[in-house]
Amino acid sequence: MPALHVLTCLTTLLCTILLLRAFARVRRRLLLWSGLCFAGLTVSSLLALIDLQLLPQVDLFTYRLLSTAISMALLLYGLIWESQ
């Protein structure tokens, strides 16, 4: 199971890097919002790795949910803002 959490962290980090790099090139704001969303999801998956594998005695569930909710709110805000 630790390998799954590590791969999730690496995948979301790679998506973050690619999206923000594309934003720096073409300056489309939807790429920025997507990149920020994936940055938050990277934090969430890193917290899941720490919470479930490295420090199982520490409860980080609330922080994981909070970072995921903020990430989704950023993406939703970006989608709504860009549609207008």
C-alpha cells in the first residue's frame, strides 16, 4: 500500500508541474486554476501518505479533507470565472 500512496503523490505533483508550466507558456487562466487545484491535491495525497503510512498514530483526516475541499473550490471558482 505505501507504493500506491507514493505513486499518487508523484502523479499529482507531475500534473501540477505540467499544468503550471503550460500556464507560464500560454497564460490561459484555466490552466492556472487547474494547476492550483492539483497543487492542493498533491498536498492532500502527501498528507494521506503521512497519515496512513508514516505516522498512523497521528490523525490528519481533517487536514486532508480541508486541503481537498480548498482544491476543489479553487477549480470550481476557476471554471465559473472562466465561463463568463
